[in-house]
Amino acid sequence: MTSTSTPTDPATATSAPAAPAAGSVESLPPSADITGLRDEIDQLDADILRLIQRRTEVSRQIGAIRRAEGGPRIVLSREQAVLTRFRDLGPEGRELGMMLLRLGRGRLGRA
């Protein structure tokens, strides 16, 4: 049995190293960019807080309407749908979803 080797085609051969993987240390911006990135995080945090406050207000309005009409304090299927949206974030996502629900309706077991 004879083995044959395939010659390397110079047109397709690369000698440059592979690009760094996304998220690797080599792909991080220089430290001078940290200030700009922190400013962006500060703005994102402000947006998130504003949206959470609005979400809480809307959720409390829904609860007040539901109770005024003789409905239940919570609707479990609705709460499960909210938690499902946060599932992609892992266990912390579920915790975040639970915190948002508590902000809107209060802790369960309290009247």
C-alpha cells in the first residue's frame, strides 16, 4: 500500500495566526476605553432603573384593577410566562424575574 500526500496549495495556505476568539483577553479594548464603557454602563443602569420603575407602576395598576373587579391577587400562568422570558439568563434570570414580580405585587403571603 502506498500513501500519497496532497501538496499544499499556496493560494489557500495561511501563515497568519487565527484571530482571537470573541471575549478573549486579546480581543478586549485598551484600558483607555474603560471610562467610555463605564459611562455606557452608567447610562444602561439609569435606563434599566427607569424601566423597572415604570414596570412596577404598571404591574401595581393591573393588580389594583384585578382586585377591584374581584379577581385574584396573582395569576400564576402570567407569572410563569414572565419567568420564562428570563430563563435565557440562567438561575440569575429566574431570580431577576422573581424580583420584578415581587416589586409589582409584593411578597406572597402578605395581604
